[in-house]
Amino acid sequence: MLKMITPKVVSIIGILIVFLASCNSKDNLKITDAWIRATPPSHNVSAAYLTIENLSNRSRELISIDTPAADSTELHIIQHIGDVMEMQNVKSLRIPPRGKLEMNPGGTHLMLFGMRKGLGEGDSVVLSLYFADNTIWNVEARVLKKRR
């Protein structure tokens, strides 16, 4: 019986396991309400906001974002230090099992630096979200002056 399992069969099984694991990871996230703050042509910085809902029983970790609309991006949180609110760049954002990460003005958000053009209300921008488990989500974010 064991002689029937060839290296080719083992390779195919391995590929299927990796494929199914990556499909399962992606299916366990729900990303909604993606938007970017409108900017005049003279501004080269903006912020993006969205909600990530983790439907799985294990934590997920957003490690970076990318967009063709900006030269660079950062993940930011707001910390309260005494009476002062301070923006801090972080290496990752954790979404707990069965939890939610809501990004909003005045709180956790995505910073976009070196905007390649001004963004007007009604435009849309693609954000690529990279997670620690090697999944990538491409999300279309609408451009708004402020969230409605």
C-alpha cells in the first residue's frame, strides 16, 4: 500500500494543503467601510480607514499596506499620554479571534505619504492589505471629504 504513494502524489497533496489553508485564511476575514480622506492637489499626505472583522478562532495580524496612490504607507495608532493624544507608527495591527478592528479618524488608521495626485470626493483607490499568514486582500476604498 505504501509503495503506491509516489513523490509526485506527496507533492500534489502538499500543494493542495497549502492552497486550502490559504483559501480558508482569506475566507475568515471580512473587510468593510474602506475610505480615504480627500486631499487637495497641494497635500501629499492622507489617511485611510476601514473595518476588519476576523471570523476565525485564531488571531490575525495586518503587517503592511500598499497602494498605487502613495509612495509609502504606515500603520498608526493613537496613544493617550496624559492629556495629549500622540500618533504612533506600529509594525502590525492584531485582530483578535472573532474580533474586529475598526479604523476611524482620531483612532487607529492607515497613513498614506507621498500622494501621487490629489484625491477628490468620488474617486476610488485600491489598498492592498498584507497579513502575517501571507494572505493579501485588495480593497477598493472610496474617497470622501469625511465619513458619512
